[in-house]
Amino acid sequence: MNWYETRMAPFTSEEDSVSLFFRVNVGAQAQDGSFDPETFKVGVRGAGSFFTNDWGTGDFLEKGGQTGDNLFYEGVVRAQKDSAAAIDGSINYKFVFEAADGTVTWESTPDRPITIPAQDSTVHWVFFNNTPPTDAVIVNTTLSFEVNVGILEGLNLFNSSIDTVSVRGTFNSWGENRMNFNQVLGTYEANNLPYTKAEGTEEKYKYYIKWDARRDSSESEFFLEGIQSANTGWEEPGVTGGADRTFTVENKDNQDKLSEFYNGVEPEALLTANNVESGAISVTFSIDMSPALQHTTPFVPASDSVFLFVDTPFFALTNGITVPGDTGENFITTSDAEKERLQFTDGDGDMVYELTLDLVLPTLNHIGFRIAYGEPTSADGSLVVNGGGFDAGRRYYQYISPQVDAQGNVTWASSFTFPELTWKASDLPWETPPDYQTVSNEEVIGGVESFRLNQNYPNPFNPSTNISFNLPNAADVSLTVYNVLGQRVATLLNNRKYTSGSHTLSFDASNLASGIYIYRIEAGSFVSQKRMTLIK
């Protein structure tokens, strides 16, 4: 008979101590081979206010009961009663594996909180990594990864001779598998990594840049202003809404190779003075702030200002923008000039706020951001910021769309207007990156000699498409979309001033039904219209 089948305590009390009995089920890890009962130790580590190891080694557990595939380890951690009583609130802990060579494997789950009781207690048992044993097939297989960091090389933010790339995830307990440079493909690879797991397991991962320590020194030839070498190289792929990448284990000898771009951004996403018309570009953001009027801390148009919080560091860095921090703590201390540069306005009082931002080249077309409103110059510098966290929807992601000619050359118009957004408190939408193989029929580099409305591309489309137009001189432009009955369904531009050159807008028709639509431009005395087809 085991202790848990009786009313007996599983440990001996000590008069001057508070004793906590911990149990953890490592059956799943014994199944897949990531835990070896013959050579591994199981430990519990936590905050020094209770655990004497203070997140270090020690406090090992002993092998307990085993039923089927369930394998338990258990043990007692004690603290002097007065010390335990002085602990205010909860503290955190985790279980770990320690291999014979000293390698430590931490649980990849968040820290486990516990409130220290006044007397001896048994802590409810858990599965290591919250993963129970499985009845699924255990697969002995290999993993292979490949990532292209060309966009960072194009921005001069990565040097393959000194900087390194690795892949980290739940499959290696967020450790490091350093990747090797393939000089033929120009990518980084980690191939045929041995791996054992249950079929159907979902694993999370990301790519990580480790900048050389010389990047931190302003006296070094390798110095990168705004880059810190320590723990700042995690990617934030817009293709996942900023969340971790995932793969699911299949029952095969070798898993399919995962070939991707760092941050989900291709090298073709690079904007330079040479591939942008006239060597300069401005982008326009717009957001309907109406829903924020009903927020818990409501938006007050009469007194609140609206700001762009650029969270993706490479866009911010190349454009001289301060990354605001989770709650805007860095933004509060920026100069008035930077705040003004990132401030939206509502010129016609329709609650749709707009911001036109002149970009600094070179930069990239991938922008992850949130929206803040409030009074940052007030005494308390209060701001309400949407999004946040680590899951998909943590921020908006939008992309400047390119123009690609028949030879595959990527160029960019001198202005771009993003699709209008609607304010949300959380679960923010993100766009799909543009297709750099899509061919437009617009000539973008060189002088513009006449007014022209170009055919949208792609066409047919679902749900978004790009509409481009040429202006031989500055003009006030209106661009409207109608259905075949002549009813207006969208206003993309309303008498907005544009400079001469080629300009592109992205039109999102998610809220429209499939069918034929007409888009019409008015620019001074020039009027033109074309048809486009939405297929859902």
C-alpha cells in the first residue's frame, strides 16, 4: 500500500519548519527519451525566500510510485517557520532535469506560483511541462531547419563573419541549436537533429540572432547603435501574428525541413534609395477610433491624442524611432518632436485618424505596431495601449506592397497607404506578407509624364489588392469604389494632396461580397475608372 492510499503524511514534520511535499509526473519525458531514470536527477528550484537553492542546483526529488506510463518523483522542501511567515504573496518555482554531465533541462512552461502556507502541506502534483504520458505512437525521427536572414544583411544589421543564428524551441527546451551557413543557398541550416516525440505533438520554436559582443562597443568597427548583443535577437514573425512558430510531429523517419525567413520577411522587402521612386517614400496609416469610445478607459477625442507605437525593432531602428516598451514607458520620455512625428490626426472629425510618416532609407516593408491614446505630456503621462502579450494578435502587422516588373525586379512607389484599421483592445489583426512574384503593369522608376489609373493587382483578388496611379504633377486625389449598381461601397481617398509620381494603395475587401467592383479616381480634371473582381 502506498502513502497516497492512506491518511498518513508522506513525510516527517520538523517542529521549527514549514514542510512542502512536491510531486511531479515525468512519464511523458521517460516515454520520448528526454528523461533517463538511470542517469538523470529531478529537482525543484525556486525563489530564495523559500528555496535554499534560489533557482540553483539542489532540492532533488526521489523516485516515487509508477503506474503504467506514469512515473512520479517526490520530495520535501523545508523553510524555517519565521522565514516562511515573512513571505508576502506567492513565489515561483519550476521542476528541472539534471543530467550526469550537469546539463539542466527546465520546464518550458511559465513559472509555477505557490502561496506558502503557515503549516506543513502537500503541493498538488503536476506533469512535467504539463505534458501527460500518451497512448500515441512514439516517433524516432529527425528535425531540420533553414532560415534566410538576408533582410538583416541588406540593412547592415547582420554580419555572417561574426554574428550567429540558432533555432530554439520547446523541442530543445528553448536551448540553442546553432545553425551553419550554407554558402550555396545563402541560408542558415540545422539538419538532421535527432528527436523523439509522440505523433501529433505540437512544438513551438523561433529563430534567434546572437550578435557578437563587439556590437556593443562604440569603439569597435563592428558597433551597431541600438543593438545589444545579449538576449535581444528573438524574432517576432509577422506571419504568425507575432506568436511562436509551430510544427506538428508526423510519423515519419525525417520531419519535413522547415524553410523560412527571419521574422517572416524576405530579402526582397528591402527599400533603398535606389529601388524607391524618387529615392523617398511616405506611408499613411489610418485607424477608426470609434470603438475606443466604449473602452474601459474610454478615448476622449477632445483631450486625448493618438500615437503610433512601433514595436518591431528593425523598422524602428532604421527610422530613428524609439521602441516604446510594453506599456509605453520608453515613449513617455521621448522628445516632443518624436511624439509629434508619430501622432495621428483627425482633420474632418469622422473618428478615422491618419498619420503620414516619411521613412528613412534603407528600411523594410514589415511594420508591427500598436495604437496608444491619452495625454503623454500630462503630469502622470497616462496612455492606453492596445494589444500586448506574446500570442498571435499581440500587435498589428502591415506591409508596404511592392511593384514587380516582368523580369521580377522589385520597386516601390513614392507613397503607400495601408488599409484602414479599426481599433481593438486585443486580438489585433495581421496581414499576409505581399507576393514578390506578382507582376504589376505599372512602370515605377523614371519620370511620370501623364495621369494614369493602373489595373489593380492581383486581379481577381481575395481579400486585398493594390491600386496604383500616376500623377505628372501634384494634385488633390479622390479614389472611390462602387458596386455594379453604382452604390459607393468604400472611399479610399477623399481629396487628399499627393505629389507627382507613382502611388499605391492597398484595398481590403474583407467586408464585401464576391463580385465585380468599379474603382474611380478623380485628380484635378483627370477622371478614370476600372473594374476589378473579388472572388471569395
